[in-house]
Amino acid sequence: MTNENRSIAQELAQQSFARNDPTGWFEELYSRASGDESAIPWANLTVNANLADWIEQHDVRGQGKTASVVGCGLGDDAEALAELGFTVTGFDISPTAIAWCQKRFPDSQVNYLVDDLLQPTKINQSKFDFVLESYTLQSLPAQVRPRGIESISQLLAPQGTLLVICRGRDANEPVTRLPFPLTKEELAYFEQLGLTQVKFDDYTQGEKTLVRRFRIEYQLEVA
Ligand SMILES: C[S@@+](CC[C@H](N)C(=O)[O-])C[C@H]1O[C@@H](n2cnc3c(N)ncnc32)[C@H](O)[C@@H]1O
């Protein structure tokens, strides 16, 4: 991932936001990449280390359970959950990203779907035992994030677990450009929607540049 490619993504996003289109730039970015993963800033081609670490700590087993990956990108996290035994549905707003997942993992057990978290028509037909949201909310403008949070909450089955991984900031820290770190106040909306916060990890990581990360586990408890 070069700085030039990162700047191209930020420029496409700015143009999209200026057209009052909060998500159109994702498909533009994936299709312009023409199969070159290095053009996608978040594509590490391996499972997210923050997810892998959480899985290890919790000795997660997926047999007999369903999982959904929000904004699944190029599919590595969805594949990792399928390897744990979950029946996984990964969805993304970008048809090119979904076709890319299917090409990368031709024998995959994952059900890859094109759907829009902000206006779902397919993914909202099911409930899941485990939902992973990593880095999608932080790439949406603030005005549509509450809608995204509502839609993610609605994917959980009773007793289901939601894991959110995002950049974090304090409310008084300015936000300049993508990715937009989330505040604890914004994330509290998940609890207002009825989820119970099980654990909130707030940590910094990185080698050259330190990044503040939030990783939050929620559960949908039912009386
Ligand atoms: C920053 S990337 C993160 C990708 C992946 N979750 C990861 O952790 O590497 C955000 C992803 O969410 C997808 N996305 C953005 N808005 C979406 C929406 N409204 N519905 C579904 N997917 C969306 C994008 O196409 C992109 O693949």
C-alpha cells in the first residue's frame, strides 16, 4: 500500500461525500483497483490481528453457529470464521469486492452477498450468533453512522455476540480525514439499542505510527 494509493482512496471518498453519496466510493475504489490488492488500503490479505487475538483469548468455536461479517472486503475475516466452524455470511456494498472474494476463495463455504448495511434487503432476513464489524463504521460519515449501528444491532440473534473493531478517539479530539475514529459516546448507541457491553478494550498499536484502537464485545441478552 503506497501513500499514493491511500491518497487516491481519500480523494475518491471526498468526491463521493461531496455528491452526498456516503458509500459510492467503495465500488469505485475496488473497480479501479482491477484486481490489485495493494490499491485497497485495508486489504492485508490475512485475518485482522485484532480479531485473531480475540478469538485466541476466547477459545472461540463456531460449530453449529452462524456468523455475519459486515463490510467483508476481500473476505479474510469471513474465511477465518468459517475455518472455526461457523456458517458464515459475508456482505459488502461493493459488487466488485464480493466477486473478488469469490475469485480468491473459489471453494469457500462462506455465503458472500452484495448488500447495503444502511438499506439492507437480504442480510436483514437473518439473525446471527456472531457478528463482526471491523472498520466499516469508521469509514462512514458521522451522519449515517447511527443508521449503521442500528442495522448491525438488528443482525444479532438472542444471546448473540457482536465484536466491533475500530479506531478510537476522545470526543474532544478533532477528526480530519478518513478513517474517522469513533468515540465512546457514539458507540454507546449500541447499548441504547439494547445490547450489553461485555468488554471494552482501548489500546494503541502500530510500529511506525501509533493507532488508538477500540475493540468492544457486546451481547444481545434477552429476558
Ligand atoms: C474500511 S473497509 C474494511 C473492510 C474489512 N471489514 C476489514 O476489516 O478489512 C470497509 C468495507 O465496508 C464496505 N462497506 C462500506 N459501506 C458499506 C455498507 N453501507 N454496506 C455494506 N458494506 C459497506 C466497503 O465496501 C469496504 O469493503
